Amino acid sequence: MPRPTIIHLVLDFDGTLTRSCTLPLIYRIGRELNPSSPPWHTISEAYAHDYQSHESAYAPSALKRTSIREELTWLESLRDVEQKSMERVEATGVFRGVGANDVRKGAEQSVRRGEVLPRKGWARVVEKVVGGKGMVGVVSVGWSAEFIRACLSAAVAQSQIVMSNMHVGAVDVRANEIVGGETGELDRYFEEVGRGGEGGVWTARDKRKAMQETAESLGTGKSLVVYVGDSTTDFECLLAADVGICVKDEDEVTGEQKGLEQMLKRIGIRSRWIGDMGPDDMAARPGESDWPGAKTLWWTRDFDEICDSPLLSATVNTRNNDIYSIVGRAVRPASPKPPTLQSDL
């Protein structure tokens, strides 16, 4: 079947583009201006308590959820937990008076201190996709799109990566934002003019909606949408994308990665190493009609493995709109194949 001429790559931020969660770092930006605000651990502990209470009362329990529909319903049920957490943060006043310059400064400091560690190969994959006339987007439930943009720019500057500033600026970031001001509010992304929704980017369903916004900017049928994520909050995007790729650290698997892996195993979705992708894997896959990835997802340790896989070692002639030619090998030798992980079925 014909291949799309453009790859549209959408990435999660915390745990995917970075190797850790950045919410404590964003909270610290506000607390430096508002030191009387409660410490971060009180916020994280209150969230954990609400999450665990909701989980223990929810039915069916995790072990009894065996279908995509059941998992999606569970993930959307967390909306109240997420909204309560957002409102709790606002009530502390921690972001009162915080402006965009404060956020950028805090992001740059976090990168310099090594607190924000971009995943290996991230700049290479951005430049490769954008250089091939594709687009790169970031979708996050984090609190500040400005923080994400500033982290990416600072990471390029600090590591002295040879990368076009135009390519960094071309990354389309869709996330919540700090409004600051006298109230210290966080915005409600979907309530902005033209979006016609409610609330912010809080749940797996919200992330899918934001991903679709970025994909639609390319035009229907013109792009192959590739999504990369690491947690259950990415589950809906991974299934809705044409190609869904899960991040799995070989040295230290995170709790988020374990949670996603267990969910996929429960409902029988395969996860294969991205280096094993072949020409036939780019064709339409069987499964539930709304979920292209319902039968097979992919996994990777880093973005270099994605770059070296057949997915991005494909070629495209943008001058005459030739379709992608999926070759059976990488442009340069790929990393040695790691041991089979638990979710390989």
C-alpha cells in the first residue's frame, strides 16, 4: 500500500524525552519566589494518597481488566484525581507572580545542574524528522510548555550539539502553562479559544486529543504519525498512532515503564524491538478500527535506535513527492539487540 510522504513524530516529555520527572523542578521555580509555599513532598504525598484511594475503590481491579476499553475507562476515571491535584497546587499560591522569564531561567538552571537529562539521540531524531520535511511535537501533562521549550534549547546549547536552531524552534509543544499573576493559576489548555473543550492536558485521553491537533496540522492522509512514550498516560496515544513506540530503560526500568508494560501484557498487546521492524510492518495492521496499534507496539531504549531503525532509515524525495522506501537495514549499524524483555510475546 502507498506510504505517507511525511513522518510526524510526537513525543512525551517526562521519562521519554527526559530520563526523569520534571514536575518537582517546575514547583521549585515557584517556591523560590514564594518560599512560604508548602514543600514539594506534601504535594506528591497528597497526590499519591488520592490515587491509591481511587484505585482501591475502582472496579474492575487492574488484574481483572483485560481489554483496551476497560483500560481506557480506568485511565479516564483518573480525571478527578488529576484535577484535584492541579487545584491543590494552585491553592498553595506557589506560582503567584511567576512569569515566563522565571520559568525559562529555572529550566536553564535545571539543565546546567544535570537535573534534566535528555534521552540519547533526541537531537538527532528531531533534526532527521524536521530535515525530512516532517514535524516533531511534544505532548505532556506537565505544568509548563515554556519549561519544555527552554529545556530543549538549553540542552542544545550546553551539549554543543550541531543542530539548527530552526529545528529546535520547530518542535510543537502542547502542554499546560503557568498563568502566574496574582492568583498563581495554571491554565486550562482545552478551554482556550478555538478548542471548545474543558480542563487541561491531564489524562491519557487529553494527550490523544492534543496529539491529534498536531497531526491535523499536516493534513489528512499526508503523514505517518509516530508516538513515543513511557507510561500508562501514553497508552491512548500509543494505540491511536500509526506507529507506537514504548521507551524501556535497560539499566533501570522506572515505575512508569513497569506500569505500562504490565498493562500491555494484561490485555495481550505485543511489544517488539524497533530494530526488528520490517517493510511489512509499515502496512495497515489488523485490530480494533480506532486503534492502529491494537495488535503490535514497538519498544526502544533511546532515540538513536529509532533513527537507525527502518522507520527512519527510509528515504524520501520531497521534490517530486516520492513515497518512503522502507529499506531492510539501518543507514549505519544499529545498537546490538538487547535481551528479550518481558512484554515480547
